[in-house]
Amino acid sequence: MTKWDTILSLPVQNPRTLEISSHDLVWSKVEGWNHKIDRVARIPFARVGDFVRGESNNKECPASFYVSATRPKRGGRQSPSKPFKQKVDGTLEYIL
């Protein structure tokens, strides 16, 4: 199973609190780049702002964020009758 397959198989977490912090989530270990282990949690896209606010407001250890979005390359030619819809996969990385 590839890294993305592992990440996409994780359950989506949606805590009922207004702001989400890292303490509200269950983090899973996934093999990352260069065989390093990453801690990953999945939340709904609509709650990303709640997570950023919750972590930024942590007085003991505020976090800064780096947001990145990737777009798959358009491979080959497609027929003009089929419209092309790009899919965006987003990741949110934060550094304590």
C-alpha cells in the first residue's frame, strides 16, 4: 500500500469542539518521505480553519502553518467532447 492509500484509509475525525487542537485528534504513524515516519490525522476540509485557529491559540506552544496544494499533471490528449476537471489534493503541515 502506498503512502496516500494508507492516509486515505484513515478515518476522518470531526471533533464537536468549535476549535480543534492536536490534542483532540488521534494521530496515526505513516511512512513518509525517505522512510521517515510522519504522524497524520484526517479532518474534513471545512474544519481546517478551526484546526489552524485552535493550534495558533495554544499559549504554551503556538504553531505556524504551511499550506500546500498539488494538482495532478494532465497526461496525454483527451477528446474535446470530455471536459477536464482538475482535482486538487491539499495537505496542511505545521511546525511546532
